[in-house]
Amino acid sequence: MTTTRELMTPSPRCIGVNDSLRIAASVMAELDVGALPICGEDSRLKGMLTDRDIVVGAVALGMDPETTPVEALAKGKPVTVGADDDIRVALERMQENQVRRLPVIADRRLVGIVSQADIARSLSATTTGKTVESISR
């Protein structure tokens, strides 16, 4: 069994719930990533923020990126996977929820992110293809 922990990118950088969308966009640019976990002051995961969320969910609607906190775009409970779960659980959750990145939790704390790219680097072309196809529907 391959665990999610074995494939994930460890120690992801969080953006705080009260940070502005502009700060989040700057961090994404600095790290060259398209998504960031949103963490509360208790260091617990509150949601995920994507570059698309910022553009389509905020800027296109006239929200000011300087003053709008990322918390305004954190909707619902984030879909997660356990660090010691079989990677097949992560693949199923990614496919069911059509997400390209999945926060990884251990002891109720964010410990990593498993992404479509992590899967492509580590699993078979067939598995990767099925996952990408399902996520992209």
C-alpha cells in the first residue's frame, strides 16, 4: 500500500484567513503555485484558495483584492485526506470532488498537499490519465 504521505508535498505554506487576496496572489506568484491552504489563527485548515477563486470569484465581481480577506472566499468544509490513508482514497476524493489539489491532514493538522502533479510523478500513466480525465470533466 502506498500512503498519501509518501506522495504528498510536505509542509505547505498557508495563507491566513485575514490576509488580503493581494497578499495571497503575491505568495502564489512567489511560490509559483496555483493554490494555497487557508489556515486560521489556530493553524488549522479553513479552506483552499486558488488563483481562479481570486480572479473569477472576487476580481471579476468587483471585490477589492487589497481589502478583501481570503476568508471571504473560503466556502464550506475543505475536502481532505489523511496522511496515512492509501493513495487510492486520495484519488477517489480528488475525482469525486473534481479537485486538483487535496490537503493532507495528520493529528488534525495540515501536513501536506497531494496534487495532480504529485500523482503524475509517482503513479502509472494509466492511473494518472484516469484521475486527470475524471477531475477535468
